[in-house]
Amino acid sequence: LAYMDRYCLTDAVVYHPDACRDSFAGNAETSAICQKYDRLRACYVIDPPMGSNTCGDADELTKYLCENRPVAVRMFPKSQKVPFSSFYCGDILEVLEGLRMPLLMNVGEYTYEEVAEVAQNFPDLKLVLLRPGLNRSRVTFPLMKKTKNVYFDTSVMLDTGLLTEVVSKFGSERLLYSSCLP
């Protein structure tokens, strides 16, 4: 919270790193911390694919998310050796789309081809790409032009005029401030 105060941040979306190893325990810890500090908003980690020891089926996942009310979900498909696609993650993505719950993903956990495929197949699912840099304009510009549900954080963006170009071509609505602190 000291970092938040120092940088005048009123709210933060957070997850517990233990959730990457044991999502239920880590998500419970995230919720416990967020209950203590009203400026923190829970983001849960979900392990693909559906039917694994953490997700259960679509009804169980829906119930779990509705009962615990995180504001967003994270997935780490590449780290868990699961392709990020409609074929492998479709059940989870369908639940998230139905709940209107954003999916946050670190760079390196997806390919831009996978993001394009998922964005087109789940047009009401907000996909937030964390730390993309946007310096790959040959892939990010078509993604911004052809989809309306892909968002980019600006935490590691070194602006050499690219930010101005993105805003002039596509608007600022899909650029999100992120500090990536601590």
C-alpha cells in the first residue's frame, strides 16, 4: 500500500504468486488480503484446461467465480504447457465471457496468433495483454484494427512516438495504465 500511496494509486488489481502453484490456496490468500484492504481488488488464477484438479466443469467454475467475486482472472497456459486456444481453453473462456470477467495474460504466455483466434471466437471476452510493449506494430496494429476486445497495458511501454501513433489510429480506450508494482 505504501507504493500505492507514493504513486497516488487509489485501487489495484492483485493476485498472490502462490496461486501459480496452487490456485485454490493462492486465490484464497488473495481474497483474504483483499478483505483486509479495501483498495485491493482480487484477481484469481485459473488453471487450464477445464476438468483439471482446479477448475472442475463449467458449472463449478461459474459457481466458484460468482461466490468469490474476483474482478478479473489470470491464466498461465504456456507455463502449464497448454495452448491458449478455443480448442484447449474454450470451456474456461466461455465461462469468463458469460460472466463478463476480463482475462489478464502476461506476455510470453500466448502468441499473437492465439490471441487473435480467441478474440475472434469470444468477442465479448475482454483480453488484457500485460507488458506487451506494443513495439511489434506489425502484429499489434492488425490486432487493434480487427478486434474490439483486446486491451494493452502500458507498464513497459518505452514511448518513442508509438503511444501517440496508437492513440491517433485506434484511440486510447484499449490502453490501460499498469504499474506492475511491486
